[in-house]
Amino acid sequence: MSLKSPPSGSITSVCRDCLSELTTIVAICEHCGSDRIICHSEMGQLSIAHIDCDAFYAAVEKRDNPALKDKPVLIGGGQRGVVSTACYIARRYGPHSAMPMYKALKLCPNAVVITPDMAKYTSVSEQVRQVFESTTPAVEPLSLDEAFLDLSGTSKLFGRSPAATLAYIALEIERKVRITVSIGLSYNKFLAKIASDLDKPRGFAVIGKKDAIEVLHDMPVSRLPGVGPALAGSLKVDGLHTIGDLQRQGKGTLGMNYGQTGEYLARLAHGIDRRPVRSDRNSKTVSAEITFPHDIGDATELRRRLWPLCERVAESLKAKGLSGRAITLKMKTTNFKIITRHSSLRVPTQLAETIFRVVEPMIAREIPGKSFRLIGVGVDMLSKTVLPDQGDLFADNIQSEETRYAKVERAMDAVRNKFGHSAIRKGRIET
């Protein structure tokens, strides 16, 4: 950063490498010579950001295995699963997230397929969030790899504009976490998220009040949050294909034809979004699932497949310092019928053993006469809770049982932290 920054509100250019701030539009930084300059006439007046980690799961795997650097990588669950993340090299051939894995491999047969390691990704996500929270308490996570930030009021604290602080955040994540992020800066959450998609990877885009209508004009209506295939289809029937089409309709016409949904769409189409950044937003559930390469109708085999999912959920809960009181089993039959079963606990848990012992009987009740292509397990009703062996060992039988499980898992976690996840396993582990 330059020795003396101009008033934040007058900033129009920021160097993403040395954090210098200027009040003129420039192409090259006069302090370090970098051409990584972000410019916008409203730069110094904007403070709402959306930050998205670039191809997060794949980036973490490439970071940890340099041999993957120049290879197409797909993160996902095997031939019958879906793509969780496609790296940018793989995307050149057509694969993208949520695509069935078999289709992705047809498009990119040389791709390296890696099973997701959610515990590792959760740990890296916590590192990224620590960087966010070092600059502002107003952080609203959306998932492991993205969050909204409100940097209002940080100019006095850091002596630089929110835009320069965002450039600093990107550099810190690259230095500390060794992955890259893309940033969108605007005056509300909706436009900040739109902006973060405009320049990827390692990008930084800005949308101001003066150019919001123009930036949105040619985008398809599906870019608006809440517009899924059904609503997009209804809008298409009425000749509304782009956000510009909605802008021309106006709030009155859209409200008459679509009710409150129409009024909502009209506001977004004109760049209006009054939602605040909510730093108190908590995870609603922690879950894991697997799609099998072939249907399974054997209870013993399903139990073997279940245990690693319970461990993945437990690892995520522990990494976040969370416990939950509600446990859910999800199963998808051969004919794609989804079955869900729930159970509530008196004592919140973050232990794989407890989760498994709750879900295992549910499988036994569902298995007769059925085969399954997918199973999953989730924990919700979450709260910040420590493992029970730090509490009262003699509270009641349930607490004591949970304590015994906790002692075993603490010992296993300690071994894994030192020697790796595969260093110790329970006998029921999937083979």
C-alpha cells in the first residue's frame, strides 16, 4: 500500500499487488508497475463483497499434490455419482459441477477423478474464513468455498478502502492457504455475487449503481436467485428470456402477472437487494452421501458403506466445533425413490460412533425387499458444543456412553492427525 492513501470515497483504482490506491483511472500501477489494476468510478463508495474460492475442492487437491497441477481433475463420487468440482483445465472440455460423472468422463476421458475429502476441505475452509474475519466481523458463509463480507466502516480501521482490503484478503489467502479466490464488489449482496462470476479465476470485478442495469441487461433470467427451471420456463412462455426483458416490464406488470414473485424479480432486475450481510448465519446441516457403482440390497454391505459417511460427517462437525441433536438417514432406491428417516437425541453429538449406532437400525428396517443406489447421513439442529468427555462423566448413562465413544475417537483423531487418516481404522470400515 502507498504511504499515504487518499480518502476512501475518492478511490477509483486499486493495485491488486501492492494495494496502492489512486483517484484516477490507470492501466499500470505507478508504484510497482503491475497491470493487475481494478478500476471503477464508484470504487471507493462500495463495501459489500462476495468471495468465491476458485474450483475449491480441485484447487486443494492440486495444492497438496503438485503432480496434478497441469492435469484435468474432477472431484466426485465415481461412475454413478456427480461432479462436485471440475478444475479449470477440465472445464475446457465441458465438464462442470453437478454433471453426472459418466458424462464428464466422456467429455474428458483423461481426467483424474478424486473422491471428496470433506474433512480436509472443511479444515481449509476454516483457514480461509479466518482471513475473512481478520478484516471484518460481518462474514456470512454460504458454503465451504464462498461468503459475503460487509466491509463498511473498515476504512478508518485499516486506513484503506474496502476494495484495497479485499485485494489484501486475496493475497493473504494465496500466501497462507495457497489457493486463489475471485472477488465481486458492489453495493448489495445480489450484485456482489453476480460480479464475482464475471472474472474467474483469480478475478476481481466491480458493479456500481451507475452500471448495474446495463451489466444485468443481457443476462438470462436464470441468473436471478430463486429462478429455477420451472419459473424460468414460465417466464420464457411469456417472452421473458433476459433480465433486460424484466426491466422493460416493470414492477407493476410483473406484480400483476406473477404476484409477490414478480415484484421480487422486478427489484432484482433493477439491482435492488436490501438483504444485510448476516454474520450470525450458521450451518443448517452437515451431511455426506455416496452413490454406488451398482445397486446394493445386502444389509451388511450397506452398513460397511455407511461407516465412512458417519466418519466424514463427524470430522466436519469436529472441525467446525459443532454438535447436533437430529440425525437423518437418506436412501435412494433402484427406481429413484428417496427415503428419509429421522431420529432426535437428548444429548448433542459430533461422534461418528453415535451417528452410526443411531442410523444402523434404520437401515435394517428399510432393507427387506429393496436395493439402493445411494445412501447418505446428515446431522442438524446444530450448536457450538465440545466433545462430552470434557463434561460431567457421571451425568447419566447416555452421557457416559457418549463419553466412552468420545475417548476412543479422540485417540483415533490424535493418531490420524500425526500419521494420516488411513493410519487407524475401525473394524467395520468399508472394504
